[in-house]
Amino acid sequence: MSATREEQEIQQRIFADKCRRLHTHLLNTKTLLKDIGEYNRSKWPVHYPLARIARAHEAQTAAGPTAGGSSGLRRSNSMLNSSDATLVNSLMPTPLRRSMTTDDMSEYATGSNSSGQTAATNGSGDPDAAGRLLDPSDLSVLKLDLRLSYHADSDVMGSLEESSIARLFDERLTQCEVHIDKLIARVTDKSSKILVTGDLNAGKSTLVNALIRHDILPFDQQPCTMLFCEVVDASQNDGIEEIHAIPDIQQYNRLNPLTYAVVKMSDLEDIVMENDEQYQQLKIYTKDSHGAQNQSLLHNGVVDVALIDSPGLNRDSLKTTQLFARQEEIDVVVFVVNAENHFTLSGQDFLLNAGNEKAHIFIVVNRFDAIRRKDRCERMILDQIRDLSPLTYAERDELVHFVSAHEQLAADREGTDSSEAFSRMEKSLRSFTLEQRFKSKLAPAQRYAMNVLFDMQYLAAENVAAATKRIQEINSLLREGMPKYEILLQERKESSQQSESILDGSCEEVRRHTTTHLTNTTIHLQDIAEKVAYPGILSLWSYAENVLLTMVSHLEHEVSECDRFACFTIHQARDELARLDEQRRALDSDSTATEQQNQHMLSAVPAKDEGIALLDGSMTSVTASQIASIGSISNALDTIQLELSDFVDLDFSHNWGALTSISASASLTLLASKSMAGNVVTLLRLSSTMGTATARRAMVAAAALIGIGSVFYMVSDMDATVRRKLSSRVSLMLRDEGFVQRHADRLTTETSRAVRPFVWHLQHTFQRMVEAEEHKRADHLRRRHVAQDAQIYFDELRLKAQELSNAIRSVSSNE
């Protein structure tokens, strides 16, 4: 007996060490989950293989009803229908994951090739899965619930963007973290909790009563348990048998009477059967009627054990949901099956859900005494168990028992011996709960953590592959886009130079033409005035006015001619810029996104057609000067008036020329026969012969004759004088006010104002194209950097998950 006690102490120390180690590994697993969640939210939406999961599901569906061994399950359960079968199939994990032992799973996860990479394992034979850890259908814990469609080409699958998948995945990670917290609490809890559950009216309360040899829980032929009833040994309540009705299980404290209400045994049945949500749970402290500790489950002398009787599945949706959540806090699940009904759909769902972490389920087939063909019933139920929990089926001799709890209670009342089947079931349950505590208490946490880490390794490998593929795609895009970018830069430079050259050339051409043309016009104003007919001396004033108006009209006409030349030059410049813009459009013909980015620019800067309208407006503005007042042509001419000096030319340079001609004609004979000196001598001799008085009179007469001739000449040449004086006066006024320079500047400015928007539009559009291309390249580089970081991160994550899974596996290496 001392040896047995020493053995138990050694086992307890080993178990405590494993609890400590597993607790540490669970914390590290939770840290990895948090890290992935943060990375998923802030840096890289985790890539989830939706399409390949869908293909795996379709392949499994196409394989027929025998695939996965699920046909027997559905044929043997008359309660299943086609729609429900689809739901079960969507929840059911692959047989590969369910059939693995702890060692098998670890070997599966840690198998590596010569290069140190994780060995490829793909049951579907998909060549794309080479080098991947698992087949996508093997995801269990981190598998997203996407039941709307399993078709890879469906609208639902196509509409799920990365951000949506990332949110779903983040929610899944949060659920895993919460569950790991519960596992940590279970690992650190030194007691063991046994959940007795099953379908309605399966005999759960009867089984609990039979296990403690005490008729404490009410039972009936109809469903009666409405809330969870936890049965523990009275030694946990100072040896006092008592029933505590707990309103809030989180606040419950045995030492604080305010957190519970004491219920009399006589009122227990009413509370259990008619609970109106006043209480969440009953805690029943009772004494086990077994005589010895080596037979009692509750009072075992090793560990505190609680038996929890639960409401039946499908009682209502709320109770069923609570039951699914409650099993996560349980160490051992005792699933009670009615031998008459086998496994219902709700029972299958529960076992599959619990199987995510509990590879071994303790199954009790109750009311087996009522079955006539027991061998057939046993065979059918075992076939179902094989599909639902392969590891349970593998150890069916210890974990699956066919009993009658009602018969056991009747034997206890009569004081007769227990049935062999029930005694064997009790012994197996006690061994499973107390002696195999690693398998019953720690193995579920280990299994769940390893499943999480397996999923992490698969998703890490998947995301490494996705990141690598994205990097390759981005590098390809960058290489393909570089020639276009370089051409775009060169074209922008050349186009900018050409457009500026067109603008400068147009302005220079307008300035040159205007300056030359108007300068020649002002110089030759007198020639224009000669076109006015001279009506005679009596209409001299009217003639002068006509000459002045003719010169001014001519100036207006010539300015208008310069305006028209400027318009023609603007049109030419516009056409040349339009050709450049067409070349630009040809470059951008395959860049729809760039065109969209340029829409706001095109709305502000005229496009080709809008530019024509603008140019036409500019033409109207320029050519309006043709009908403007004289002030628009010359400010100096705006107030010009005729003056007397315009009719008298005191500049005798013109008259002396004429008079000299007359005198030369009169004395042509004299001057032609002799030399100039001889003529002078002859005149002096003549004057000396005639006498002084006579000579003086002759000279006065000659002077008078010359004066009269000059006056006559001036009167006869009055029209030329007016033309000459007015043209000189107008030319001088125009030169003083800078007439030519002002109009040259005006038309140059108008030309620049009309052409410049097209130059800006072309340059800005090119700049937008370059910026769009640069933004695209910058975005590619940013995405490549993110993908490179993700590649490194997920590769390290895969290694961390693999090392952690090996560490968790080692917890059971010396079991």
C-alpha cells in the first residue's frame, strides 16, 4: 500500500510538472495568436486559401457518399435529412486530422526534407501544394466558417475581399485566444470536471445518480433538467450535504451566502424541472454511497471531481449554445446516447465540436437493456463512433460502454450486486479521470494547442508562398513598366521643349510681323494720303480732313491686319500643340487609371475641343479692335485737330528747290554759254553800264518776281503741303507715344494668353501621367516592401510554431 502511495505521489509530481510546462506553452501559443492578429490588422491581411478549400470540398463531394466514411453515419441515423447532412458535412473535419494520435500529429508537423523545409503533405494531390505543411481542408481551429458557398467560382467567394477575410480571421483569432484562456484555467485547476451530456431523455440524470449511488437528481420519462447541476463531494463543503442555487456562477463563493441560495432537497425537483432563469446553476454537495475510496468517483482521495448534469441537446437554442460553450471548460465529456435513438444530428454536432480538442470522448450507451437485437445495435453505434471520433473508436473497449443506469439504480435500492457492464464502465471512467489525467485533462489542451500551431504553420507557409508570388508579380510589373516610364520622361521633356518653342516662336513671329508692318505703315503715310483727290484751294480744309481720316483709317486697317495675322499664328500654334497632345494621348491610351486621375485637371484646363472654344474667344477679343474707337488704335490720334500750320510749310528746303528750277530755266541760255565766273563778270559790267539806280530797280523787280513766283508756287502746291505736314505730324505723334511698340506688345501678349493654356494643359497632363506612373511605381515598391516583410515574418512564424508544437509534444513524451 505504501508503494502505491509512493507511486501516486510520483505521478502527481510528474503531472504537476507537465501542467506547469503546458501552461507555459499555452501562454506562448496565445502570444503567437496575438502577434498574428496584430500583424493581420496593421500590416498584412492574412492570405486565406478560399479557392483551394472550395476545390477540396468540391472534390470530396464529387467523390460520392462513401468518401470520408460518412455514408454509414447518415444511413444509420433516420433523423438526418439532406439539408442537415450538408451542415454536418461543412462542420466535419477531415478523417486525417481526426485519426491522428499525438505522436502522429507531431511527426506530421515536424517532418522535414533535406533542405530543412517542412515536408509537403497534400491529400488532394494538388501540385500547387508542394512544400506546404497541410492540405487546406485540414485546417480545423483557424478554419473560417464560410457556409454560404463552397464553390470557388461563386459570387460569394469572389466578393470576399482581403479586408473582409482579415476581419473574419481576426474574429477567429480572438475566439482562439478566449478558448486558450479557458484551457489555461483548466490546466491550472487541480480538480477535474466531468460533463454528462447527451440528447433529450437519454438518461443523463439517471446515470449521475447511478454513479454516486444516490437518488439525488430528479429524473422522469420526459425531459426534466432545465439547468446545469454540478454534483461534488460534500468534503468540499466541510462535509455538509447542501444544495446551492447560484444566480451568477462568476460571482459564486461558497463562503459568501449572498452569492447563492440554499435549496431544500424537497424543492430540488421543482427548481430543476421548472427553472425560470432565476438561477444559472445548481451546486450539489453530497456524499458518495460507495464504501471505499478505490471505488468512489467523487470521494477518491486523489483529486476533487465534479459531475455536471446538463440540459439535453435541442431543448432550446439558448441551452444548446450554453452547452457547446460549457464543454470548453470541461476535462472529461461523458456523452450519453439513447440506445433506441442512436446519435442524433445535434449529438453529432456536439461531438464534432468537442473533438477539436478532445480526441477521446467517454460514451455511455444507456437503456441498452431495452434493445432486443443488441449485437446489431452495438455494431451500428460503433460504426457511427468510428466516423465521429476515430480515437474513441480505437479505444472503444475502455471508452464506449453499453449499460442500463436504471437497472443499476434498481439494484442499489434492492442491495444486489451491480451489473458487470456498469461496474466495468465505472472502473473505466474512474481510471480515465484519475489515473489517465494527462489523457483526460491535459491532452485536450495539448491537442487544441497543437491544432492551432498546425494551422499556424500551414497559414504561415501559405502566406510565405503568397508573399513570394506577390513579390515576383510586382518585380515583373516594375520591369515591364520601366521602358514606358523612361519613354514617358523623354516624351515629357521633348514635348515641353517643343510646346515652349511653339509658344515662343509664335509670340516672336507676331512681334516681328507687327513691328515691321506698322513701322512701314507709319513711314509711308504720305503715300496713302496721295490717294485722296484734291478738290482745289477753296476746299482745302475739307481736303485736309479727308487726308487725316484716310491716314487714320489706314492705320486701323493695318492694325487689324496685324490682329488677323496674330489670330492666324495662334491657330497654327494651336494645331501644332494639338498634334503634340495627340501623341501624348497615344502614349496614354492603355492607362485608364491615369486618365481618371487627370479628370480634375481636364475640367480646369481646356481639352482639345474646349481649347478651340477658348481660342475662338481669344480671337473675338483680339479682332474687336477693328471696330473700336480711334483711342484703341492710338491715344494721341484720339484728339487730333487740324491746325493752320498744317497748311503752311515754312521749311523752304522744298520751295527753294522749285524757285531754283525757275531761275535756272530763265537764265539757261546765259548760263549754258559761259562759265559761272564769266556770267558774274557780265552781270557786274551790265550793272555798271546801267547805273546804280537802274540796277537797284532791276534787282527789286527780280526779287518781287521771285517772291510772286514763290507765293504762286506755294498756293499751287498746297495739297502736297497738307499731305506732307499731316503725315509728318501723325508719324511724329505715333513715334512719341510708341505706337508700334505698344501694338507689338499687345498682340504678343494676346498671342501668349491664347496659346499658353494649351501649353500648360499639355505640360500638366504629361506631368500628371508621369506622377501617376511614379505613384504606381512607388505603390509597387511599397507593396513589395510589405510583401518582403510578410515573407520574413511568416517564415519566422512557421519556425516558431513548429518549435512550439515540438515543445508541446514533448510534454507527453515521458507519459
